[in-house]
Amino acid sequence: MDEFDIPIFKKTYELYKTLYSYRNTVAKQDRYILWQRCETIMLDIVEFLLAASQSTKMEKLPILEKTSVKLNLLRVLVRLSKEVKAIDAKKYIILQEHIDEIGKMLGGWIKATKSY
């Protein structure tokens, strides 16, 4: 199986590109702490998804659960970014829709992994 063909990986990859494209619209005061943290968490999520796709059934669940924690942290930081006005509402909605979709996909993968 080619891990780059996994829908959740493709969606996460696209989310990172979107997040990255917003970087220069974020004020400097927020860019190097809050926004950089969002980008770092996104890269962690990409890394964990790749690791999970290459793991045995026994190893997969803890990695997916760690990924879920990171995704929830990203969700909180993106909301915080909107509330402190580092990003506007339109960008927030776009990011949140991507995060929600990835969350559903991840939840499904976790559920499927638990059932076998």
C-alpha cells in the first residue's frame, strides 16, 4: 500500500499547504509563536499518519490516538488564532472544515483498528 494514496494523508497534506499559505497574512507578533506552533503540530500529524500507515496492527492504535490528541490541539490553536484575530473568520472556517473532515477520517480509522 502506498501511504501517499491514503485519503486522510492527502487531506492532511492539503491542510498543511493551506495553513502554510496563510502564514504571511498572520501578523508577526502571532506568526512566530502561535502560528509556528500550528505548523509544527500539522507536521507532527503528517509524520504520525505516515508512521501509522506503515505500522503493524498492534502498533497502529497508539499512534492513531496520539494523532487524535495532536489534531485536537490544532483545533484549539486554530480557534485561538481566530479569537486573538491572528486569522480572520473566513480562514478559520476553511481550516476548521478541513480539521473536522480529518477528525472524522481519523475517528473511523481508530474505530476500524480497534475492531480487528
